Amino acid sequence: MLELKETLKKEIKTLRDYIILITVDAKDYQKVSTSIIKFLVSEQGLPGVYVTLNKPYEVVKRNLASSSIDHRLMIFIDATSRSGDIKKVENCLYIGSPEKLSDLSVAMDQAVKALPTNEKFLIFDSLNTLSIFNKPSTVARFIHFLTGKIREWKVKGIIITLEKETEPSLLDELTQFSDYRIDMGGES
Amino acid sequence: MAHIVLVSVTTVIFGIASLLLISRARRRLSDGSIRRYMDNFAICLSFIVIFSVWQTARTIFGVNIDVESLTTYPEYIFIAFAYIAFVISSYRVIKISEEFGFKEQGAKINQIVKETKEGYQMQKKFTKTKKGKK
């Protein structure tokens, strides 16, 4: 994961806010997501918001703890569990379903605005999972909304997606809105 | 009389326009807390609109619908329902603020960031003093 860190350092060192699209191969997914958080939280000391659509909060927390990353600096929005109900535990809000995009948007907006520091980040993990539960047109609109909001919030935005699982047109659109695209792993 | 009719009709038009706007907004939202709140709000508004329509009809046509042993003006029952629905909507707003409000978490994170920075600065000072002594 040294490659990712170096790329991140080189590309975004001087930037205060940006949007980075990280396409990743499934087998490297875990390492990549942990490395990104480690870079932002442990190395840069930034607080942020982590939106997880893949792994439940408990699993993410456990993974972060095993990598010695301070999870207290982050607000988690968990849209994985399909319990249906919204509930809040510690610093995590369970949305209940990845289909509740309106609630997810409001939660992200409130969480980002609640962070008192000038520099903060938002990690969206991951775009391809969103496509499983929502129509392509809805996902495209959501992506447009998300990138617009990241610019408005002036945060360091990182969107992770599995390259092979993401529709090429969606990926192209997102690449167009992003400042950088980092391809990790896979055949490329 | 003409003034009362004008005011009543205008009220009904505004009410119906509001309901149409809510319906359009609702269609754009996916299922969840915000949409449920919108439903509650639409119910409140519906009761008020029914009340206004009833009153307007009575003013224009002079129709009086008496519901025996209820009240002189039965339409006021809708105002009562509207207030009940408003209470439910307000309760939903409280729930939404509990769910989506992150101020508390933000304050905690701020505290941690401050502590971390202080710790880092102290460590830096300590290293400098150590180097100076050498």
C-alpha cells in the first residue's frame, strides 16, 4: 500500500479540499480502505466522516483498532444493515438500508457540518454497492449530488469503488467530476 | 360577504397549492425519516384544507351540515385533528434531530483533536529541550 500512500502524498499534499476516486480490485479492497483512513487520521490527524455501505460499523471499528487507528476521530454512517430503522450508537448512525438515499444525504450533510475543524474528510465506501440497491439513474443523480456537496463542504472527499463492479459510464462520469483518479490493483 | 368569500377561496387555493408542492417533493425522496415527516406534515395540512373548504362552502352556498350532538360547527373537528397531527409531526422532528444531529459527536471530536495537538506540541517541546541540552 506504499504506492497508494505515495500517490496520495504527491497528488494532494498542497490541496485543502479535493475529490479523489479510487478504483480498487476486490482482493485489495480491505487494505486500500484501511490505508486511506490511516493516511488521513493517523498521519494527517484529520477528523472525518466515513460512509460505509459494505461492512457494518462494528467490523470497520474492529479493523481500525487492529491497525491502531483512532476511530474516535470519525463519525460513521452505516448503510449496510437492512434493519429498516434508523438508530444511533456512539459515533455511528445506522441508516437501515442503502436505498434510503435521502436520509443518507441528510446524515452526511449534518455529520460533515458538525465537525468543527477547517480540514476534514469524507470517505464514501463504496459506490458499486450503491449500484446494487438502486437504479443506475438514481445512482448517477446521487453521485452528481455527492460531488457537488463535497465541493460545497470544502472537504477532502474520497470515493472508493470496485472497478470491475462499476458501470463504465458511471465511472467515466465520476472521473469527470473528480480531481484525481487512482487505480489500485487489478489488471490495469 | 364578498370579502369573506374572496379570503376563503384564496385560503383554499393556497392550501391545495401547498399540498401539490408537498406531493411533488415527496415523489423525489426515497423512503426514510424525511419522507415520513413530510407525510405527517401533509396530513396536518390536509385537515386544515378540509376545514377551509368546508367553511368556504358554507360561506358561498350557505350549506350547514349539522352533526347531531357534536358541535355547532362540525368543521372545527378538523382543526382539532390538525393540531393532533402537528403534535405527531413535532415529535417526528425531535426524533429526526436525535437521529441526524451530530453536534455532540462533533464537540467530542474537537476535544480529541485539541488533546492530540497539545500532546504533539508538548512532545515537540520536549524533543527540542532534549536536543538543546545535548
